[in-house]
Amino acid sequence: MGLLLETIVHWGAGIWWLAATSIYLGTLLVPLRRPALGGPAGLPAVSVLVPVKGVDAEFEGNLEAFFGQVYPVLELIFTVADADDPAIPLVESALARHPRIPARLIVGDVKVSANPKVNNLVNGERAARHPLVLISAANIALVPDTLARLVPLLQPGIGMVSAVPVALRPTNFIGELETALWNGHAARWFYAAAAFGAEVGLGAAMLMRRDDLARFGGMAALGDSFCDDSVLGMRIRELGLRIMVVAEPAYHPVGRRRFQDLWERHLRWQCCLRYYNPPAFLAVPAVGVTATTLMGALFWAPLLGSWTSLAAASFIAAWLGGEAFYHRRQGWRMSWRSPAAWITREAVLAALWVRAVTARTLVWRGSRIDVRVALPARPTGR
């Protein structure tokens, strides 16, 4: 019995190591193609809704990117809940610099949910005039042709098109760590999801039809969930429509970050995975470099003996090389701090994962949310 158990553990570790390594290599080599650029003729008008709270890194540049969209007909609607929000003067200044672009600022929210972003978006949704709606975070800088690339993809049967968030320009090590969490971890998986047709709603930039929003009751029908993008995706699928993730970057300038802000943001995302995508949540530690290295060492130890430690160190070095390869392939910036940030990311992800299992409250931009109240919304049955 002892020998049988030992054999099962040995080969189980080997299968684990091989599967995790193969998955990692697969995400490194997945095709990276941006959507084709659509011609201006016949593209439907778009209302861009931007919920704003506070001033993020490079906020004014992000605003300029919204006004810089090269698209035939669009309107920009910025929504701010608090009349004292420091972002208001900056938004008003951007409006004054671009008087020819239809844009407005709406101050004040509607208390329909425990989710402050949903409350912030209700007035913007009601004010939107065009048939298509793009919801994009204020900490995102869209490239000028993003709309022209996303809109042609919203074909019959597709209810949402999501761009992939990509971080850039960190200015301290915590910012470098956040960039590692966004790019080498999250964006790598999202690009793989785009290649294999996985259906994920990503809050950085989500394009949909205003009529489809109205069919399930709009933003006000999303409930108290702290994962509004996930619930939006659920509602779209309930309408019998598909979600398309595309390899279109939605850039997030990181700047200087505090660890507390990083922790609160990524803990919320891990909790979103836990409640809305349990298989992906379980995969976070299972395919991470720590577990993969341990499983590899357990499998190869009988063959390598004292060389096992060197083999494990070589595996980690190869993993770092894979990260560098992927970043260079994507054209993403790297620095001398990047390898340390990639290694630190794995430890932080493990801690976030453990904390997500036990978390009962979350802090989101200063608002405390009770996870037990804001559990995944049930299907509407529409």
C-alpha cells in the first residue's frame, strides 16, 4: 500500500508539473493579433460612459485619450458621484479644451446598489443617446482607434466586446509589482482567453448595445455585486448572446502605487474569481511557478538526486526567461526591477488567494463592501 501511494503521488506530481508547464508555455505562445481596423462608413454612433472617482495616475492624459478617439460619431459622458471630487475641475478643463466633441459631466449618483460604480453609472446610462455604449474606467487610456476596432466586432449574436487591460509606466517598485500582476499574470491569461474564445467581461473597456442593456434592466439591475463586469457578462449571456474578449489593449498608466491600494484592488479581483469563476480561482495557485516548481522537484527527485535543487533553480530561471520573452514579444517595458517584481508577484498572488478564501469585507476606492451581502446575483430569468 505504501509503495502504491508513493507511486500515485510521484506520477501525480509529474502530471501536475507537465500540465502546468504546458499551460504556461501555451499562454506565452498564443497568437497576439489586434482586431482589424474598421472603415468609418456605416459605423454606428457610440456613447462612451466613464465613471470617475478621484484622480488616478496620468488622469489628464487618460481624459485626452477619450477625446482623441478617431471615430465618426460619439459622445463622452463622465459621471462623478461626489460634488467635491478632485477630478471634477480636471474633467471640466478637458471639456473646455474640446468644445467640438459632444461631451458632458454628470455629478451625482443614484443609490440603487451597494456597488458605488453601478450607482455612478446609472445617470450616465440614462443620458446616453446612441445605440452602442462603451463603458470604460477612468484610469484607462484608450488608443485612438480602439472604438474603430471594437465596433465592427459587435455582430449579431455577440452581446459584448471586451478589451484587455494592460499596465504601463510604473514609477516605484509597488507600481512595478502592480504592472507584473496586470501584465505577466492577468493580461497573459486574458490574451489566451481571447485566442480560445473564452467569454469574460472585463471592466477596462466593454462595448455593448444600449437596447441589450435595457432588456435586462440596465445598470440598476446589476444588484449589489462587487464584480459589476462579471454580472454584466452574466446578464448578456442570459439574453442568449456571446461575449468576445479581443486582443485590443486598454492601457492603464500605473504611476506611483501604495501597497495597500494594490492589495485592496487585487483582493477584490481574486474574490471575483472565487465567486464567479471558481475553476479559474482554483487554477491561480495550481499553475503558479511555486506549485509547479515543487511538483517538478517531487517528480524528478528520484532521478536527479542531489541535482534536484539545481534543476529547480534552472526551472525558475527558465520561467523568468519566459516572462522576459513574453514582455518583449508584446512590446511591454521592462526594467532592472522587473525580475524581482515577477518573483514578488507570485508570493503576493499566493497571499491574496488565501485571503480571498476568508475575506468577508472588501475596500473599494474608500467604500467598504460586505462580501456576504454582495454575493453573485442570481439569473433574472428574462
